[in-house]
Amino acid sequence: MQFPEGFQQYLVETIEQCAERIVYLMKQPGEGGAFARSGREHVLRHFLVPRLVRDELRLIRHLL
């Protein structure tokens, strides 16, 4: 739930895997940028105030 859809290949289990992914993303700036934009959008939609407001409005609409 916390990872943007389509980027699960960046999940790692070891420090070595993490280092490899970082080096890869540094060598592929376009892909790294897409990953960053997707992550920011995912957090905005699912974890910050806009999501809370949306959930509250949905609840109010349901109750009315």
C-alpha cells in the first residue's frame, strides 16, 4: 500500500540490493524521475490531508 503501483521491482530485502537499486536509478535519471513523481503523487493521494478530506466528504455523502 505504501509503494506506488508499477514500481514494486524496487522493493529490496538487503543492504546490497538497496545499493544496487540506488546505483541503477542514478544511471537511469528518467526512470528515477518517474519513480519520484509517482511516489509523491501516491503519498498525496493516499496518506496526506487531501485523502483525509476526501474520506470525510465520502462519509458525509454516505450519511446524507
